[in-house]
Amino acid sequence: MPEGALADTAKESTTTVVAFAYGGGMSRRYRLGDLQLAIMQVLWVRQEATSSEVHAALLAEHGLAPTTIATMLRKMEEKGVVAHR
């Protein structure tokens, strides 16, 4: 995980609480499920990745359809956890 990308992480059963630091000292906390955490771990390592690259990285472990990964990334974007360009 790159320094500064993750301000705080605490494992609570199957949910992870992640606080992302924004400019001006602001931060937001989100509860991430296991799949969301797995997606974030791929993105932390790669810095950025396409939906297809995330799917390929998680396929062996999770065996999910590409559309499932794309949907989860869209939901995470709506929360402000990830962004796309």
C-alpha cells in the first residue's frame, strides 16, 4: 500500500473501515466488504488499473464475472472511494 493512500484500516468481521485523506486535512471513512477490499488491494499495488485488469487479478481467488467487478467499481466510484478517467 502506498504511504498516504490509506490513513486508517481496522478489520471488523468481514468489513474493513478505510479512511481516505483528502486535501485540507479532511477524511472520510467507508466500510468495505471483502470484495471491495480485494479490489482496493489490487489498485494500491498497481496505482491504477482497468476493470479488466482488476478482474484478471481477482479471477483465481474470487471467480466472479467481469460485470460483477465493473459494477462494484462503479458503486465504489459513487462513494468516492475510487475514480476513473
